Amino acid sequence: MNIASLNLRQAIMYKMQGSDANAVEDTISDAISTGQEKTLPGLGVLFEVLWQNSDAASRQEMVQTIAEHLPKQAERPV
């Protein structure tokens, strides 16, 4: 496999295809609980699916929730 030609979105969608709600929840919970950086792109793709399939009111609620829960001051990354 040529890493330069890898489409990460497509790979994640392929891996998740046919997943039911329980499998999606397990994937999200596992990604968050392990805290591994490598899971962040997958969560991003799942968020993109959510965003693209939400109406304006739902999007605004998501944005508001995220904004309210971001730290006021975060530790500087290395």
C-alpha cells in the first residue's frame, strides 16, 4: 500500500460501514477512553458525518456545547 495515496476518510468509512449504533458508540467510547492520538482522525470523520447530517439548529447546539466546554486556558503543547 502506498501511504501517499491513502485516503484516510475513505479508510475510516470503509472500516465503519454497516456499523450499528452500538458499534459506533463502542468505537467512540474506546477512542476517548484510550486517549490515543491515532484515534483523533477517526473521531473527526465521525463528527463530519454527524455535522453533514444535522440541521442548522442541531449544528448550533453542537457548536455551543463545544464552546462551553473548551478550557478557558489550556496547557501549552510541547
